[in-house]
Amino acid sequence: MRLFLLPISTRRSLLYCEKLHEKPASERNLLDKLTVKANETWAAWEKDEKAIGSWKKKVTYYGNQALKRIPYEEWGLKTIPALTARRKKAILEGREKYEVIFPGLYMREEKVPETLKKLALDRQAVHRRRLIWSIVIMPFTAPFMLVPVIPNLPFFYVLYRAFSHWKALSGSKHLEFLLKNNGLPTLNPSSVLDEVYTAGLMYPTREISRAAPRPTREEAEKVAKVVEQQTNGGTEDVMVLQRWNGKLIAEQFKLPDMEVEIERAVEQVEKSIKAKEELIEEKLELEKATQTEQTAKDVLPQDVVKAAHRADLVENEIHEKAEEVGKEKKETSRSAEDKVM
């Protein structure tokens, strides 16, 4: 079984498991048949223009938008098959062979075990909790069955989310069992991935990348070094994979389903990094505003400041006149005393 560990940025990676050979129809269990039927129905709805108000196309459009919001880590874990008793026995006996393919220039080999362990364990609690909640919510979607013509979409959505969380949880447990009982899978740094990653960073589009000569090893090493420098010693998260590059990677390994997974992961990580950068900029601007030394007068409107300044001048004039009057009184009293004497 081949596992692909694809860094999307310098801190986040997508795990993708190569699909096993499709079972013939005679060997499919009930779950396999339901999954195939659901996929066929969804694909038919996407093209159906005969429904009243094109409601089927609208449902699939908004449904696909909702699916884009599912974390790419969940999609990746779902590609790993469930851990059956037969697979457990094969892993324990060392008969099941696993290899991890990754771009060696863009992910250090010593980081692979830590990344795999993190992907296997970090989201188990999340998927277990959300699976339970999806099952709990299902009965409350029953009243929607009364809506005519349109099927009970809330029920099917909750059912799908329950299935999705179960698949991701099963995949994470499969990976965890493998790491605990059979050690680390065979690590296979791929020069092909290094070239495709480098081309994605060197060229702006897929078309130019196809027409350009393949990057040399020296060029790949230089680009990888530039990426490492941009992280500022690992403090910054830098994108290393382009969205349009997913198709090229999928073509290299003849795995068409991988393209969608890569594009979805890149889009989510790009948005996450952009949101974090905007938050940091807002924080810096706020800190600049609060760090400037300002008195109460500095933050008052200018007309108020001017009025206060005029009041100060008037007050000073009053004090000066009062002092002059006081001096005059003293001089008058002194002259009166001199006359008396």
C-alpha cells in the first residue's frame, strides 16, 4: 500500500492513500454498493436539467460548496481503508507492505514519523465526537420526510457526515495501528515529486510548466533552500504547493482522484495563512496605536483643544490683572500712610 505525504506548506501536509483495486460487483458488500449508488446518483443530479426549477443541480451545487469546507485532513484520512481483521493479522505478521512517498527536498526525512503520528492521532477525538452527534441528530430530521417531491436532504446530509467521520476515524486507527505494531513504513523520498514541486514554484502556470524543461537537481536544491530561508528559521508558514500543480502530481503517479484532494487542501491552507496574516497585521496596527505616547489633549478634537487654550489665556490675563490691582492697592495704602505721618 502506498501512502503519499504531500507538504502543502512548510507546516501542513496532506496524507493520501493510493486506492486499492476496485472490487468487482460480485464481491462488493452492502456498504460498497450503497457508496457506489450514492456517487452515481450525485453525478446524475449534477447534470439533470429536467427537474422543476433545476432543484437537483442547485442541491449538488450548494452541496459541493459545503463539501469544500470539510477539512482536508478528514478527506486524507478517508482515503485509508478500514482496518479489517485480515489486515491486522497481515500487519502483525509483516506481510502487509507499506511505503511513504514524499518530496525529500521539501520535507526532511526525520520529520516524516512525527507528521504521520500527528495525522493519525490529532483528529481521532474530533471524529469520534462528531460521529456520535451525527447519529444523535438523525432522528430529528425525520419530519423533513413530509416535504413532497424533494427527498429528505437534511437526513441524507447528516447520514453522509456520520459516514465521513466514521471513515476518517477508521483510517486514523489503521495508521495508528500500523505505526505501533509494524514500526515505520518504508520511507521513499521521491525525486519525481521534488521536480514537480520545484516546477510549481518556478513557473506561474501549468501550461508554462508543461512546456518548460524539467528542473535539474541543482535548481531544485536552490529553490528548496529559498523556501527554507523564507520561513525565518521555521517561524513562518510558507506555501510550497500550487493549486494547479495537483494535476501534474496526479498525472505523474496515474492517480486522477489525487488531483481533487490536492486542490482542496491547497485552497484551505491558502485561506488559513491569509487569514492569519490579516490578523497579525490588525494586531500590529493596534499595538502601534496603543504604544504612541498621547496625553488627554492629544486625543481631543482640535476645536476643543483650541477652546481650552483660549480659556487658559483668559485665566492668565485675569491672574495678571488681579496682581496689578493688588499692587495698586498696596501702593495707595502706603501713600496714605505717608501723608498721615
